[in-house]
Amino acid sequence: MFPKSTHQTFSTKLFQHFLSHTRFGKEKFSETDFTVSHYAGKVTYHTNTFLDKNRDYVVLEHCNVLSSSKCPFVKGLFPSLPEESSRSSYKFSSVASRFKQQLQALMETLKTTEPHYIRCVKPNSSNLPQKFENTSVLHQLRCGGVLEAVRISLAGYPTRRTYSEFVDRFGLIAPEFMDGSYDDRATSQKILQKLKLENFQLGRTKVFLRAGQIGVLDSRRAEVLDNAAKCIQCRLRTFIAHRDFISIRAAAVSLQACCRGCLARKIYASKRETVAAISIQKYIRMCLMRRAYTALYSSAIIIQSNVRGFTIRQRFLHRKEHKAATTIQEASEAGALRLAKTNLEKQLEELTWRLHLEKKIRVSNEEAKQVEISKLQKMLEAQNCELDEAKSATINELNKNAILQNQLQLSAKEKSALERELVAMNEVRKENALLKGSLGALEKKSTALELELVNAQKDHNKTIQKMKEFEQKSSQLAQNLKSLEEKLLSLENENHVLRTKALSVSPKSNHPGFAKSSLEVRFLLHLDILL
């Protein structure tokens, strides 16, 4: 059936011969597929390319080449077959036939030996890695009898070791029993007694241990090996750390020198710029203040001179007007007295002329004199009365003159006040003209000062921009310094942790400068990266 068969004929032959078998089955939805019930579960096989895989013929020359290989594994896969050499050279053998022959040879070999099987377990039905189906795996183990074998093995002494193997593996737990020549059986017993184990038996050539005892021995052995490894690691790490410390310290010294030089140069440049900026600001402020001071000083001198001139002129005019008023008053009083004096003199002359005339009349006419004495007396009385009247009139006139003089003084004062006001107005006009002239000069000076102020403001803005740039740089440096301080704190914490670990590993390998130098190297490396 094999040379001319197809997958359909192959499936029908299988159904005819094995359909009644308990582990063979037919698929419901396919006419050519079949199912085999293995111990691990049911497996479905497709017959579409089942026969094509078994038609791969092996060329005899290829088999000879592979059988003559120097690799023993490849040479064992293709052994020379004497029965095939007698046949014709053009007869090809398939892979299936070769596999069948090898399987028969394997079965013959297994019958002559006592094989130990390896139980393979299918982890999942999806053929995916790292996925285990617990129910399927447990079912396979139960069907294969693994659980029962484990239970039976645990009921007795599952672990069996010869004395030499036991001493070779667990002798390091008690090295004090292995000095010089020793007996394997006695040494094994001493090791077990040292660990205070009870579930063991000593045979003629082997040590029998119950379940769990080998785990105790292995854990104790692992502890001893771990302690030895820690001691070796401690010594090795001490040597490596000392060597790295020497190299890192040399690198740290060079890096510190470079970094400190760079920092010193930058600090010197920044300080030089700040000193230059301060000196420039000093001279600019001095120039601006000097200009403002000179302008204020000149304007103050001009204002003071004008004010002092105005006050002096006002005082001079006031004194001049007062002197003129006093002279006018004195002149008016002298004129009134002169008029009164002349009137009195005239009256006195008239009286004296009349007395002289009366004397002449008296001499000429004594008789008439007596007669007329009375008349004269009357006339004299009348004259006296008139004189009194005249005196009273002169007194009245004098009073009137005094009143008029007072009025004249008041009018003169008013006139002088008006004149002073006029003079003050003229002076004010003159001063206004002078002030206008000085105002024009001051306006010119103010325009010049404004121009200078604009230039100074431009320079000031430039200096402010420079100061802002300097402030930004300083803020950036402060931020960098802050980040460096934070990193320094983290590095100090790491250094503290490493130092505590180093102290816990080896107290003798503590070096006082190692932590500091490694910390400085990390700090300088971070600083170099940031810069």
C-alpha cells in the first residue's frame, strides 16, 4: 500500500484495522484525521501530508559520507548496513524504513539492559512556553504512576549515598574530622552526629537517609560554602577596593586641580566684571550728580542774586520815599509858621504906628487926648478884642493848617505808596524781563540737561541689562549650586551606605580617606558634566 497509497487510502486502512482499539478514535468533523489516546491525553493527527514526510529517500553516498564522519554522534546515527550492500546500488531506502530498523535495534538493546525511563510531561495543550496547566500535569503524573512511586520512595530511605561520596560532598561541614588519614564510615557517622540527625541508617557501603534529611545537609553545606564565599569576596573586594582607591585618588587629585582651576578662573572673571561695573557706575553717577549739582548751584546763585537785589532796591526806595515825606512835612510846617509870624509882625507894626500916632495926638492935643483916651481905650479894647480874635483866628488857622498838613501827609503817604507801587511794578516788570531771560537760559540748560539725562538713562538701561544678565547668571549659578548640593547630599547618603556595607564586610579594610576621595571624585565628575 505504501508506494501508491494516498492519505485517504491510508486513513481508510487505519480505520479498518484499528477502529476497534480502545486508544484509537476517529474525528467527527473530518474523514481522514484520527486520534490516539496517549497517557498524557488525546492527540489528533492529520493525514494530508503524513505519507509525504515518510517518502524522503536517503542517498547511499550521503549515508557513506555521514558514517565516515569524525564526530562519533553523527557516525552513530548512520551505521553501515551489510544487508543493504548486497542489494543493487540504485535501490533507495526511505527515512521511515531507516527509522523502523533503528527502532528495532533499539528494542533489542533495551531487552538486554535494565533501562531507567525519563518521564516527559506536556505542560499545556496550547504549546506555549512558560505556561503550566496544573490539572493536566497532575493527571499525567497520576496516570504515569509518578505520584505513587514518590509516595513509596518517601516511605523508606529514598536517599542513598556511598561513604566516599557522602564524605566528599558533606566533609566540609566538619573539617576537624578530616585531618590526616580518616575512615569514610566513621567520618560520615561523626558528621551526622554533629548535625544531630536521627533519620538515617549506616549500611556496609552506603548511607541511607529518609526524606528531608538530605535537604538539611545541603542547607548546612550551602551555609558553609556561603560563609567561605563571603570571606573570599571580602578579601578580594578589599584588594580591588584598595587598588581602585589608589587609581581613583590620583584621578580625583587631577580632576580637582582642573575643576578648581576652572572655577577659580570663572570666579576671577566674574569678580573682575563686577569690579569694572561698579567703577563704571561710580564714575557715571559722579558725572551725573556733578552736572545736576552745578546746574542747581548756578540756578540757586542766580535766584539768590535776583532776590537780594530786589530786596535791596525795595529797601532803598522805601528809605528814599520816607526821607522825601519827612522833608515835605518839615517844609509845610515852616511855611505856616512864617505866615503866622509875618501876620503878627504886621499887626504889631500897625499897633506900634497907632501908638506913635496917639502919642503925637496926645502931645498935640492933650485935651483931646483925654477925651479920646477913652475912645482909644475903647479902640484899644476893640483892638485887643480884634487881636484876641486874630489870635484865635490864627490859632484856628494853625489848627486848620495842622489838619491840612495831616491831610497833606496822608495824601503824601498815599502818593508815596502809589509811587512805591509804581516803582515796584516797574521793578517787577524789569525782574520779569530778567527772569524771562534767565528762564530762557534755564530752559536751554534744562534741554541740555534733558539730553544728558536721556544719554545717562540709555547708559543706565545698558548697565541695568548687564546687571540683569549678571543676575540671571548668578541665579543659574545658584540653581546649579543647589542641584550640586542636592547631588552632594545623595552622594553622601550613598557613600554612607557603601561605607556601612564595607564596615560590615571587613573592619580591617577601612581607609579614612577612601570615602572622602570617592565622594569628591563623584562630585567633581557631576560638576564637570554640569559645567
